[in-house]
Amino acid sequence: MTPATSDERAETGNGAYPASDDRSPERDIAFDMARRSLWVIPAWVVVSGFIWGMGGALSSALGYALVIGNLAAAAALMAWGARTSPVALMGVTLGGFIVRLAALAGIVLAVSPLGFFEPVPIAITIGASHLGLLAWEIRYVSLRLAAPGLDLQRPGKEQK
């Protein structure tokens, strides 16, 4: 699909994709972060398995699933809010953060009595993955000056 024209961007209000397009920069960024983590997380799960045993590996894998789910939920909420209104975007960004943080804590507390649960590797996985992926993505987006999936047109050049 091609990026939206300036008339379509003016109509949709989000500056990038037409209203009929099911893509969003938020979804693209979340997918890009998940894709970039595919080579780091398996290595961390193996390291966790060597340090904490099978429980550590399972806890790290659960932490990774929670991180990716959290990023996907954030992207979906922000994409909906951006299509709806600026107030909705601000509401789902702040309210969604609080609800998603509570959900992460609730899930971790719910699995803590299970036999395989190891608190240290899941805490390291959740904390380091969130911070590492966000820092990596900020650096990548700032180098390109565009979100993944956005193909910015140079002035005076024809769009492909």
C-alpha cells in the first residue's frame, strides 16, 4: 500500500494513513520492536535456563510474552485513540499505561505460586526488555526520522 496523499492525511487527522487503511504507525512500531527482539530473547531464555534452571527459562519466556503483549496492547489502544480524537488518545495513553501495568503485575502475582516461577529472571526480562526495546526503537526511528512503515516522500520526487 502507498502512503496517504496530503489530502487523505488532512481528512484522517493522523498524518500518515488514510481512514480506510488498517495500518497504523503505532502497530508498525510495535511489530518492529517485536521483530528486533527475536534474536535477543531466545538467547536470554537459554542464559536464564543455565542460571536458574528450567523455572528461570520458563519465567523469562513468560516475561517476554508479557512484554510483547504489552507493546501490542499499547499500539492497539493508541491507534484507536489517534483515530478517535486527541482527548481519546491522551486518555488511552495514560489510562492504558496504568491498566496495562496493573495487568502485568496481576499476571505475575497470579503465576508466582506456580512451581516453575522464578522472580529474578522474569523481573530482569520485563524491565530490560521494555527499556531496551524502547531505547533501540527510539534510536532507530530518530536515525530514519520516520516510523517503520512510513516512506517519506522527498520534495520534488515522484512517489513510486
